[in-house]
Amino acid sequence: MKKIIIPALLSILMCFSLKAQDKNPAPLKVRFTGTNNLEYLKAIARKENKNIFIDCYTTWCAPCRMMDLSVFSNPEVGTYLNSAFICVKVQMDSTASDIIEIQSRYEDARQIKELYAVSAFPTLIFINSEGKLLNKITGFRDAETFLQLAKDCSNPELTYDFQKEAFLKQEIPIRELSKFAISAKQVNDSRTADSAARIYKEKYLDLISDEKELLSNEHTLFIKTFPEIINSKDRYFHLFFTQQAYMDSVFTYPGISKTVVYRTILREEVKSKIQRIDDHKYNVPDWDSLKKTITTKYTKHLADTIIINSMISWYLASKDWPKSIDLYVKKNERYGIQTDGLSGVSLNNIVFNLIFKKCEDVSVLNKAISWMELLISVSPQDYQYLDTYANLLYKVGRQNEAVEVQTKAVEILELTIQEKGMKEYLESDLLELNKVLNLMRKGIPTWPLQTIN
């Protein structure tokens, strides 16, 4: 089945008519309209003297589902939004199970996606009755935070478009640019956010001599939001490199020091110096030279880890599956595997999409099986991990064990659907699991027969 960074949870579409909205002006949850047509929504908003709220979601988005369950069902949120906004939910992806009503809205969804630069989910958009952006945020927000964001839309000076216009006219004091840059990042206006952040760092942050001020809550939030503006010559990098435990504590973010150091060196010493792959016409980078440079400037361990990860990315991009697999196995044998959080998800994705689908070497497949066993020992109820494990077992000929594990994955997912009432969101996953299980029982391959392109 398809592996994704966030486990597949599909969002509820709760559509109600505008007529029903009029009959009950203060329901206990957000009341969404039954249309995605922006021109129609703007016309209704003008008529009722309201703004418009757009919830852009996808069927696989877990945070989108969380917004449904804990925010849009909140009585205080519902009361305010229904009184001040015309609310609409827009499904931004398409699935084979979409009903005709959803299919008829694909074009409206595409227009909203292009008009408001929607690229992550959920994206929560607030606009006025003319379609002008008031605010836009991505990701989950709790009910209290979301409600305040909605209320801020009633104050023109707090809206994003107003702030951006002031920034372009250079009317925002340098000292206040950090807050604006963060606002621009939240609405996914990356170019403006990057511009404001770099101006703030160059004209204010880099001039600070007091380390206490440099590490204030305001500035640590700024750096956490824009770690990419750090370079190896500034004070933040020096602190992250030489005082990792201390900086992790100050930023209340375990591992941020290693991450910033790693990404800064990667950007300066590797990405800026290797040729981009273009239609498979490229020169393989001089990995030894790059490693030597990083070792001289920093440490051998950093050089080794940065270069092996860069090589894996490079050969994946060039679709050299055997080389990618060989390097990935060497990396795991040298450094071990991580099974917690997103590291576990990443491991599962690579094992399924690269090793299971692209590899025929039984010794490598067996190594991947051992990795998945460690991963499942940490997360025994994750049906996607079990699915990957079962497919690996099946590919090496352990059919009975594969069927047993895949059956368990199906049972776990069925129980999840039953206990949480989530059939609408997980049904496609269940169909895929059962499809694979039936293939296993019949002795039919569950992997692509053409593994090397």
C-alpha cells in the first residue's frame, strides 16, 4: 500500500446548506456550506456582511481530522465562526471513492489552490467578501489559538495583506520585522518571509552583542522558524556547534543543535557545489573531495554522515536503485537505525518503496526484515509497519508468516475503524490491505515485477 509520512487518516466532509445556516445562527459547531464556488461564496458573504473561512484538507491528512474533531466541533469556535464567516470545506486531493458531489468541485478546489498558494494541509484561509487574504495558516491549531486568529480578521491592521503592504513600503520598523516574517511564513508566503527574515537578521540580529538577548524567547522562536538563514560564520552557528546541550536546552528543542549544524554544512559544502540532475545528464560529484573539505573544517563524523546521506539522495534522484540500496544498507549497518517518531516512519517508507519494490537480493531483504522487526517492537499496532513487514516476508518466500502478519494488520485496522467510527477515512487503506492479503493467499507477487528501470 502507499506509504506516507503521516499515517493515512481521512478528513470528514460536513456540508450544510446556506439555508440551514440561516435557520440556526448559533449551532454548537462550525456549519459548512455545500459549495466551493468562490464567486458564489463572495456574493453570499457580501449579502450577509461576513468574511469567508476556507478549510483546505486532504483525505489522508491526520491534522485535518484533528481540526474536525477538536476545533470545528468546539461550541465557542462554532458560535463565532457562524456569526462572522461563511465557512466552506474544500477537499484538495482526489480519490477513487469520491462521490459525484466531491468530483463536481475539483475545478473549484484547483482554483482556490492556485489563487491562495495552498501546498500543505490543513491550510486554513480567511478572506473578505472580495477575496482579499486576511490570514492564512497551515497545520493544526488548538481551539483557543484558532479562535483568536479568526477574531483578528475583524481588525484590518492585523490582517496579513495590510502587514505585507506596509513591509513592501518599508513602513515596518526593523525591530518588528521578526514578527512579520513569522506571519509571512505562516501564510506560506515563502519569498516575502525569507526576505523579511534576512533583513531582520542582517540589520538587527547580527548586530546584537549580548548573548542573553541573542537567546531571548523572541529570537529563539525566530531562529526555530528560519533556521535556513544561519550560516557557518555567525554566532548562532558557533553556539550550536560548540555548546549543543546548552543550546538544545535554551531552545527547548532536543536535537536542534545537531540539525542546524548538519543542515548548514550540507547547504554550504554540498548542495551549493554539486550539479543538479537534469534529464539524467550529470557528472557524479567528487564525494571524496567534499568529504575531505568537511572533515578539515569540522569533524570526520559530520563529514561521513553528511556525505553518505547526500550520496543516497543523489542516487535516488538519478534512479540508480542498486547504488541507493547498497548505500542505505551500509548507512544502517554503520550507524544503526532510528525507530522513534518520524525516523520510524521514514524507515518504513524507504524499506517499502526502495527495498521491497526495487530489490531482489534476499540478503538485503532479510536485513530489511530485521529492521522492521525492531520497528514493530516499538509500534506493534501500526498497521502500515505490519503491512511492510508482511510484504517483505512474502517476497523472501515466508508465505505463511506473511499471511499471518497481514491478517493481523487487517484486524488492527478493522478494529480502529470500528472503535473510532472512521470507516469513511480508512476504508481505502482497508481495501488495499485486503487486496494484498488475497494476493498472498493465492501466491501472486505483491511487488512490481519490473524492479530495475
